[in-house]
Amino acid sequence: MRAVAIASQKGGVGKTTLALNISLALARRGWRTLVVDADPQGAISLSLKKELEVAEGLTEYAQGHKTLDQLILQTRIPELAFLPVGGIKGHRPSQIEIAQPVLDDLVEQTAENFDVLMIDTPSGLSGRTLHTLRSVDYVLVPMQAEPLSLRTLQGVLEIIAEIGDQTGLELAGIVLTMVQSRDEISLETVQEIWSLLPSEMVLEGFVPRDPAFLRASAHGVPVSLLSRRRPPSVASVFDRIAAELEPRIGLTQEGDDDIVHLLD
Ligand SMILES: Nc1ncnc2c1ncn2[C@@H]1O[C@H](COP(=O)(O)OP(=O)(O)OP(=O)(O)O)[C@@H](O)[C@H]1O
Ligand SMILES: [Mg+2]
């Protein structure tokens, strides 16, 4: 199993959107995927389930109240499962510390049943996020396509490298998000990032800014599930990103045993 954290210094850059939509794309590509919501605000839990208050998850696991078997929820997509953040009673999210050994255990205990563990973290690189980064194999960093983002990137890469020296954590890549294809500054920033950073660092697939994301959050679904017949065109970028991510995190489709024959 490959454990991947989605992390960024800045808030609101598209971590949760990325975690949810890439996970769905990976699941549809046949990987048994578990999305873990480690953000106490429970944004993924919110987007998947409206009555999030009742959902228990990572918090109860950390407190030793429940086992993973009791907490992991199967979604309607067979390969996609979900561990909510839990700890939410009424409207107050629990900010309890999720200790390093809890996250290490989570990774160890899910290794057998899943191919990919995708962990959405709260913004900033301390606390839970730092613990998560110390437990996983890879980190994926979303970066908003705006000039300010480049300034914070160096610091983020240094922290990842420092952790990597101690734990082996590797950067799976940087994904540009909220790219405004009709906005010159946004496009210039994309060009600048591509020219400044080595190509192995930045994925070619990026997420355009699109009103479909707001609609998707409002309905509590990943973008590609907004409509069965006509999913918004932006949904296809996640399939591309997932395909690019696979070799970066060491997922390879073996042979052709999963060919489905039309007739027996
Ligand atoms: N490509 C996009 N185009 C338009 N809106 C987007 C896009 N990606 C995300 N959004 C919207 O921007 C907001 C922030 O996105 P998201 O929650 O994914 O960011 P985040 O990094 O997880 O934020 P936080 O740091 O608060 O956890 C959400 O309302 C989301 O619907
Ligand atoms: Mg988030």
C-alpha cells in the first residue's frame, strides 16, 4: 500500500478537493482507495455526507473507542472507502492531538486491505499534518496558481526534505490548482512555475478554476458525480492527474489479468 498525504502551508488552496477527486479517480482506475479525513473541520466528511455530526472516525480511533472496521465507511463506488474525521459533536470539531503512533498504526492496519491511503490534512505543516507527514510514504502539494504561492513553496519543500531525511518521505509532486485559463497573471504564474521547477516536481495535469467545484461542495459530491450522464468536463482532469500520479507513487498495473472478457 502507498500512503499519501495532501498538504500545504496555505489554507484554501484545494487540498480537500484534490484528495476527494483524485481518490475517486484512483478508485475508478481499480485501486482500492481509502480517503482519510484528518482535518478537524471535516471538510471531506461534509462533502460526502450531509449528516456529518453523527459520523465517528479518526478521532474515536485515536481515543481507542472504536476499531477501524467499525469506523471505515464503504462508499457506493466499490473500490472507494472513507474514514471520517469524527470527533464532531454539534458544531464543534474536536481539536485533539492525533499522536504519531496513531497515524503509524492507521497506515499499518490498512496496508493489507487497500492499495492507496489518501490523507487530507489541515493547512499548515505542524501538529496533525506534521504527524501525518511522518507516517506516510508520499506527499502531494497543491499550489494555487498565483505569484504569492511561489514564495511559500521553498519553505514547504525544505520541511518535506527534512522529514524525508528522517523518515523517507518523498514528494509525489506539486499540483497546480485554481488555474484561471482566461487570466493572464494566472497563466504567467503557471509558466513561471513550470520554468523554475524541475519537470519531475510538477505534474502536467492541473486543476482549472471552475464553478463546478462550488456546486459539487454544495451537493456534497465529487465533481464527476454531479451528473451521471453529463459530468462537468473538468472532472476528466482528475483521471489525468491520477494516471500521472500512479508511477510517481509506485503503483503499476500488472500484466493484463484485469481484462474483462465479454463472454465466458
Ligand atoms: N479548481 C477550483 N475551482 C473553483 N473552486 C475551487 C477549486 N478548488 C477548490 N475550490 C473551492 O475552493 C474552496 C477551498 O477548496 P478546498 O476546501 O479544496 O481547499 P483546502 O486547501 O482543503 O482548504 P482548507 O485549507 O480550508 O482545508 C472550496 O469552496 C472549494 O469548493
Ligand atoms: Mg481542506
